Amino acid sequence: MVLLTAFASALAISSPFLSLVAAHPFAAGEHEHHSSGPLPGGGKWFQDEDHPAHNLFRRNPLKKRDDSSDFLTVGSPEWVAQYPKSWALTEADVPKAWVDALNTAIDAGKIPSYAPSTVDPNGGVPNYASGVDRNSPDVCANSDRVCRIPQDVWDAPDGYIGIGFDDGPTPDSPKLYNFLKENNQASTQYMIGSNVLDNWQEFQMAYNDLGLDIAVHTWTHPMMTTRTNVQVLGELGWTLQIIYDATNGKLPRFWRPPYGDIDTRVSAIAREVFGMKAVLWNQDTEDWSMSDSPPGTTLTQIEKDMTSWLTGSKSPGLIILEHELTNDTIQAFINAWPMISQNGWKPVSQALLNSSWGAVYQNDDDDDSDNNNDGDEGTDLIFESLFSSDSTTSTSSATATSSGKGSSTTSSGAQASSTGQAEQGNTSSGAERSMSANAVLSLLVSAGFFFLLA
């Protein structure tokens, strides 16, 4: 187990952006592996205009997708005003509709009931309450790298290397984006919501100019297992919301927990409330630590590590943790790029590694199993209820009447496998996934009304 010394140093940095440099304290461990299926084809990402999903996110539900007034101008004062301003989200920042959806999942027994972990700010791994074994199948925390949650992703298919980067967008991101464009390479960008707010021009370059695959990396980059249920909602939900608003309607399917800090509770909230799948990694460059004093690694050491991985076994395929934090972290990827083709690897955006996961975006028209509502009355009722005045109420009142559900206390929930295998082909039924995607759309449009009326 590796101590969280980098996390402690991050807490001491006053600038939220600079604190991300100390981003990933866990080292990759050894696991059994599971290969994945074929790659998916292309297709349009948007729903047809008559699909009810569009109404769920519109600031004005009467307007059409091609009406530019449906979305505020990215970067405008009005656009900025829609989102939380505090680096540390509070439960009061979370719309009531999101908490209601959480409580529905709790009542259905889908969210584990143990309390959040705690972490010593001076370093260490997350600890749980007495009697809670973090390595048990019920918790399956990632702290010690001995347990894998079956629904989460760790490995690429044999012979493939998943391309993706954490912590964007940043002022240094254009160097990476230009390199990807020059090499005609797709990639998954795990975006921090508050970074999208601060660096929206770089976000537009990634989305508008390159069409990169956008995924969620939380709003403030916290250790997610230390957050209450409602705080987890805020971290994921607001990042989904700003990505949706900045892309005229894309709803990411994938997310990555900062520091790789995840357990069955956090994974279940992301999956059951927001329909998202967590993507982790099986190798770590530790490139974030190059900015430490003294540096935790160097460009030379990263090149040695990449050489070892890229000349090694192709089973399983590689998902390597890399960042677009600084010029150096980007240069580390650029230096290793020639070795990928030289050693016969197939580079693919991480979000496209396995067709059984579904489309990159939950509201992608070509993923019929996810998006065909087919007149589902229950889903239609979800749509309708979110436009009531109650849906704009903050959680300060919602949590007070939910008997503790919208907090760290939940009902009994899902079990996780301790076999160490990443069962990447594990997907829910089409009906369940359709409800999940449409419900997420409902939740996020209600957040827009929540902030507009606040």
C-alpha cells in the first residue's frame, strides 16, 4: 500500500488548480485480468428531436435542439452563473431532485449502507469504521489494490492501449490536443467540472475542434470515498451538468474517481443515480508527481516505465493513468507515443474499448438499448415531475425530511466481487439502462432550474 503523502501536500496548496498536481497516490497492483469484446462503430450522438430526453435538459423545454437560445453562450456571465462557485461543494449545492433519485435507489436496496471513509491529512489510505473491512466484497475499496468492483473497468482488450487523460482542461491542454490532432488520435478526457468552468476555451478546443470523448472526473477532485452520499451526487452531478450545457446536450457515460479512490457505495451512486461506469487503470505513470519537491518521478523514469509496459505482454491490454496537468505530463505521453506503434499496440480512446459498455454518451441515438423509451409510463412520469416547483428546492430542506437517506447513512446494497477480475462486459438490461439514461437527463435539467431560480 502506498501512503497518501501526495494528497497531504495537495491540501496545503491554496490554489485549487495547483492542488491537482498531487493527484494520484495509489500505485498499481497485480490482478487477474479479463479480456473485452470488439470495438464499436461510429454514429451520431444526438437523439431525434421528438425524443423526450431533449426536454429534460432544456432550460426552456419548449425550444428545439437547433435553437441556439436553448443553451447559454459558453463562457458568458450568464453561463458561469449557473454553477457552484465554491471549491468545496456543500450539500446545499445539490438540487432536491438528485437527492430524491438517490433516496429512491436507497429504498430499492441498491446503495450500500456503510459510512464514508476518513483519511489522515498527513498521509495514509482511507479508513473505515470499526468492523468494516475495506477489502471485503461488500466494500471493495481500491486503497490496497486487492479488490475490483465487477461493474468497473480496469483493463483494455488484449493488444489494445486505451488513450485517456485526467484533470483537464488546463492552460497546458492545447499542447496535448494539437498533438492528438496531428496524429489523428482519439482520446477520452476525464474533465474536472470546475476546470471546465475556468478553462472553457480549452474545453471547446477538445470538444468542438477535435471531437474528443468527454468523461467525468468530479467537480473538485476530492477523495470520493470520504464524501457523504449527497456530496458524491454534487461532485458527479455538477460535472455532468456543465458538460451537458457546454456541448449542447452530451451526457457522458464514463467517469474516473480522483486518486482511484472508489468503493461499492460510491460506484453504486454513480451507476444507479447517474448511469455512469467507472474507468480505472492497470498501470500508473505517476506523472503528476513530477511537480512535487522533490519530484516523485521524472520524464526519464516515465520513459523507462512506458518502455517496460509497451514491450511487455499484450494480455491484458493497457489502460495507463496519464494527465494533461502540465507541459511535462503531456510531454511524457508525447515521448512514449512512437513506442505504441513500434510494439504493435492498437491505440483507442478509452471510452471506445468495449462495445458492450454502450455508446460514449448515454443519450447516443445509435445505442438503441439505452435510449428507446417506447412510451415507458414510469419514465414519462419522471420527466413530468421534474418541472414541478418542488424540483427546484435545494437539499438543505430535502435532507431534513429524508430520515438521513440523503447522507452517509443508507440501506443495505450491492455486493462486489473480490476475484480481482474486471468484468468489463457486465451491463444491465436495455430497460434498466433506458430508465437510467432518461432519469439522469431529468435530474440534470432540474439542476438548471434549481440554479436559475436560486
